[in-house]
Amino acid sequence: MALDVFPVTVRGPMTSNRQGVATFARLFEHNGRLYLATSRDKGRTVESVTVYDLPEGKPTRPGKAAKFGPWTYTGCGCTNSWGRHKREALAAMVSPETD
């Protein structure tokens, strides 16, 4: 089963030189790539979708936070609207400069 978690706080290499943090985001795997969709209103309006190389191995959950390669994510269990967006539609929204 492919990774698809939301809403989560994600920490990872979002830029080439720095760690980044995205809150109330959706992290999912699609067609062998890892996608990070961000939204300030918990998935109601999608701000951006960025694609990354899929890390090796499988996600692990050593404590409260799950780890997947250089990525760490924790869920918030709050009400959200991410479920209404299909992974395929989100993947199609990737900015050209990030693909």
C-alpha cells in the first residue's frame, strides 16, 4: 500500500540546503515519487504540490513521529479537507520547476 498521510506536520529536505517544515500537509506516494501538498486551511485550498525522489525502504515509526528516509512526519488528527482531493489530481498540480 502506498504512503498517503494527512494532515501531517512534515520535516524534510524541502530545499537543496535546508530542512523545511510544512504544517497541515499531505505526504503521499504516487507513480514511484514522493509528493508534498501544502495548504494553510487544512486541505480546503491546495497551495502547492512538490515532487521529490522516493526514499529507499519503508516508513518506520520509532516513536510518535514516523520516519521515511530524510523525512519525518507526525499526524494531528484534526478535522481536515484533504480526503476530497485524489492523489492523481494533486500529482497533476506539481509546479514545472519541481518536476
